[in-house]
Amino acid sequence: MLGCHDYDGGEAIPYDTTYVKKYVEIGDSDWLGNAATISGNIKIGEGPIITIGSVVVKDVPPYTIVGGNSAKVIKYRDIEYFKKLKEEKNFH
């Protein structure tokens, strides 16, 4: 669970003491690179790779490789090969 301060309806500028809870849903077999930042209210599908230092501000589709600030889809993984390895239970 993540969160942030209420900057739109708060009682002080720039924000008040109200803490707004946000969720992050992370699927199976996800790979998050070092220093990746995930903002709140995000769903990360199964099997993506999020590159080093990426800033994720919207949902990440399954089996994608995303990167950048803000993170964008770079390409898709070989989905059939991914599923084959998963079925064979080849995990690290």
C-alpha cells in the first residue's frame, strides 16, 4: 500500500496531514530493475520487466519490457517461451 498527502482538498498549502492510500498490484514473475519507482494506483501484469530507474505512472501490460521516465513499452517478451518456462517451473 502506498499513499500521498491530500493536495486537492486539504486544509493547508501545499498539502495537509491527510494521507490518501493508494494500491499497487504486482503480478507473478515480474522483474523490477534497481531504483525503479512505482506510483500509486498501478496494476503491473504478469511477467513484465521494468528497467533500471524507470518511473511507472500507469498500468504495465503483461509480458512487456518498459522503461524510462515516465515508463513506456519498449517491446514485448516472447510470450510463448515465457509460458513454456513457467509451465516447466524454471524459476530463479
